[in-house]
Amino acid sequence: MDCNMTTDIHASMQVILEAYYRDTLGLPDWEAAVARRLQTGLEGQVKRLASFVDLRGKHILDVGCGFGDMMLSLLEAGAAQVTGIDPDQAWLTVAAARGGRYSKRFRVNQAVGEQLPFRDNSFDLVCSNFVVEHVDDLERVVGEMIRVLKPGGLCLINCPNYLWPMEPHYHLPWAPYTPKWIGQQLLRCLGRDPYYFVHHIHYLTPFDVLKALRQAGVTHTTNLLHATLTRPDLIVNPALQTWVRRLSFLRPPSSLIYLLMPSASILAAKPGEGQAR
């Protein structure tokens, strides 16, 4: 990639991230948050996924692709083609520029998860990385993700767990399911704009995602965090890795992992002929 283009892409990412962390979320340490985001990709998450799924030659959809981090990592892991959708054109413009060197193997579309602009049975894998807590209709989005999957295809949903006493976007201690009006007043007292919290964040738990998958006809799911108890090296977050190492001695049931962890990673298979190992 041309050096000037790389510089322009980096500058665009920085402007968007500064507006998000500083203005939208009002993080006191927004500069550090921007720096971390610019330096951190999703290679670790894709490495974990690749330990369960053969990504080589797959056609993959990323719902809520943002800057295209997951898409780029999937291509590097051997995917044949990746497609991303996102409602925000500014983020998509950056993603398209970053993936331009891959030509037709890297595609982006402006769309929402509730109405995916693809035919039934189009993809081998559909993934969504910490996006479903922002959608207006979880059941419809999950249903759309399953619809566009080929029979036997896989759906990966990573999401926060709002039973955990922390708000992951605002980086604040947070009692589970704090009423929105209380959260709104708290943020205002801290001098932070609550608009994003009120209008773009929806409380959910892994159990809500599992329920939506069942409604979409999916009966087979795997809790990847539970499955990695014997391989904690696959956990990307160091603090979470420490917890998983501790819990591995207890061999807790999958439901307990869903209950106690700050996030969940759910791999679901659409009924039909299997395509992934």
C-alpha cells in the first residue's frame, strides 16, 4: 500500500476514533483509548476462531465491520472472500481503503443487520464482533444472520454480558441492568453526554443471544470461552485469560461461564450439511 495512502487512512481512523472516545463517550483517558484502538487488531480473536473452524477458502460476512479489522484478519487466515456491512459510511470508507489491495476478495456495503442485502444461503461463516448490543432488534438481526448462512454454515457472535458489573463502553462500574434514567443522570453528573448510552446501547446477556438463535432455528451452539478452558492461551484479553485459568480447575458448566464472564463468544451452526471442522 502506498505510504501516503496509509498515512491518510491512519489519519481518518484517528479523527473518527477521537470523536467517538472523546465526544461521544467522554472517556477521561480518550487519548490512550484511541492509541490502543489504533494499535490493536483482531488477529487474536481470529486465531481463536481458527482453532475451531477451518477458515481456508470460506466466504465470510462481517456484520458491523467498522474499520474492517476482522475482515483483514480473516483474509490473512485464508478466507477466500470477506464481505462487511455497517450503517456508518465514514467507517466503511476507511474499511474499503484498507482492504483495497485485496480487490474483489474484500467488499463492503452500507446496510443494517435487520435487513441484510444478500440472498439466502450465501455465506459459509457470518460473524458479529461486539455489535449486537447496539442493534434495535436482536431477534431480527440474528434471524438475518442465519438466513444468509449456507446450510451447515457457522455464525460467530461476540457480545458483552450486562450481568457483569461494568459498562464496557463508558468504562464505569455499573450495576447490572441499571435503569436507563438512572444511568442517564449518572453520566450527566460526571459531565458526560448520555445520548449514546440511551439511544445506541441495549442491555443484553449471552442468554438473550442464545434465545434469539433458538428462535432462528439453531439448536447447536458452542461456548468458545468454555471450550478454551483447556487452551487458555487462545484467550486474547490477559485479565480474562487469568480468570479462565482459575476456572479451568473447577471445570464449571458452560452456563456458569456465560453467567460469570464479562463477555461471551458463541459459535452456532445452521442446521444442514456440515462445512466446517
